[in-house]
Amino acid sequence: MVVASMTSMVISNLNPETQTKLMDNIKSFNYDWFQSPLALSTWKLFYKVLKARREAIDVIKDVLTRRKESKEKHGDFVDTMLEDLEKENTIFDQGSAISLIFSILVVAKEGVPNITSIAVKFLSQNPKALAELKREHMAILRNRKDKGGVSWEEYRHSMSFTNMVISESLRLANLSPVMFRKALRDVEIKGYTIPAGWIVAVVPAMVHFDEATYENPLEFNPWRWEGKEMIWGSKTFMVFGGGVRLCVGAEFARLHIALFLHHLVTTYDFSLVQDCELIRTPFLHFTKGLLLNISESSK
Ligand code: HEM
């Protein structure tokens, strides 16, 4: 779902066949190959991933070239990218623009479903939080005047617990295990000096699991966010990074997760088939998938 909606927002004028091809390649660009270098399967998967990347890049390159020549406008992200490429002080060239478009599609495909599944896992194991979430969304349905889908107002003003669930899932998941920064000048921190030019690895989990900020940090407790203003990129909550490199897709990701949870809890009952293990190798994944019993909701 995320790949479909992202692809059409980023490149809106693809014919259905090319769009399917692009989506298939984005989906095939995964981290399943990240295994032992000694296993033959690693290299077979790695080859498939590189091939998917090359084919996706070819589609994007073709679109960019044609749109540049035709000067047609479609109100999508490619328009924005082309306008930027024409600016005198642009930081992009054709190659980096193509890479950015490709990365955005991949990041959306990796990040949003991962956090959504992790939220579903935590909710399945926490009946109190699930009941509270259901209560919030059933109230939205009751108060909805028209028969349309979720409105922007509902998302902004009636999903406070949902946002608490999302923040808590993001905090525990630490989807980006590490971020890199370069010290541009000597930096003094607690008696240590980071010399200019050094690369610093920032590990957000160190902050997100710090008991001084989060009581019982390993516990899934959405209520810890009650009444707190969620500031992205703060020193105690850096799930989307911080500073000038703050994730541009943060709000998009939250919105998608909220929409999914809305439909899930208002339409279905669900429970885990078996306990599922989440591991980091170094990317997060469920060792045996996330298997759910799911049935239409008894309301
Ligand atoms: C739950 C999902 C997501 C998580 C946890 C996440 C996390 C992050 C983090 C931690 C960074 C900062 C990296 C750094 O400082 O080195 C980042 C940057 C970025 N993210 Fe996300 N992201 C998510 C979803 C998305 C989506 C959906 C998009 C695209 C629509 C996106 C696009 C980007 C881009 C383009 C950057 C680089 C920004 C820059 O360097 O100026 N992300 N993301």
C-alpha cells in the first residue's frame, strides 16, 4: 500500500505497466541478503537486489529525461526535483536527483510497514492499550458525519492515543540504529574532546532506553507520552534524527501508520498466532514473520 501511494505521489504519470515494474523493483530492494558472506544464497539475493535497483533507476532516469525535454508539469515530486535542478545554486545533479527519488521510495517502503508491524505486535500483547486505541477510533467513527474515510481534522485532533502508540513503537524500535555526524571543529563534551574532522556515530537507542528519561524503558507504555508535546529531533527523542538532517518523511510516516491502525482496529479483531521474535541484524526483522489470527470485528 505504501509503495503504491508513494510511487504515484513521486511520479504521477507512469503507465500502469511501468508503475507495476517500478513497484516490484522497489519491493525487491530489501535487506534479506544480509547474511553470512560464505553462503551462496547471500550472493544470489545480493545479485537480485542489485538488479532490482538498476531496473528501478532506469525507470526513474527515463522519466526524468523525458519530463525534462517535454517540460510537462504533473504536480508530483519529479516536478519539484526538476525545478530544483534548474536553479543556479542547486546541490543536485541528474545522478543525485535519481538517487534521492529512489531512496525516498525505498525508505518509505522499509520504514512505514516495519513500524506498523511493530506497533501491531505491541498492541496484540497489550490488551489495555489495544482497548484504548479501539475506543479512540470507534469514537471517531461514531462522530463522523459523512461516509468518507479519515479526514485531516480527525487525524490532527482525535487521534491523541494513536500518536502515543506510534511514538512508543518508534522509541522501542529504533529503526535507524545509528546516524553519522562529522565534527566541524573541536567539540568538548563532558571532559572529552572530539577533534575536528572526526566522524561521530550517534546511537539513538542509548537515549531511548535511558532510565533517567524513560521509566522502565523496555516496557511498551504509550501512556508515558500523555500530555507531552512530541518534538521531533529533541535530545531525548531522535527516532527521526535531528537538526538539519531531520527526516523529511516523519509526518508522512506517522499519518500512514495512523490510517492503517484506524482501519485495522475498527474493522478487525486480531491476535498473535505465536509469540514473535524481533531481531536486529543490523536491520530489524521478525525471525518468523508476524503471524496474526484476524477476523471481522464483532464490534
Ligand atoms: C518510520 C519511518 C521512518 C523512520 C524511522 C525514519 C528515520 C529517519 C532518520 C533517523 C533520518 C535521519 C538520518 C540522519 O540524520 O543521518 C531520516 C532522514 C531522512 N528520511 Fe526518514 N524515516 C522514516 C520514513 C521516511 C519516509 C516515509 C521518507 C520519504 C517520504 C523518508 C525520507 C527521508 C529523507 C529524504 C531523509 C534525509 C533528510 C536529509 O538528509 O535532509 N523517511 N529518516
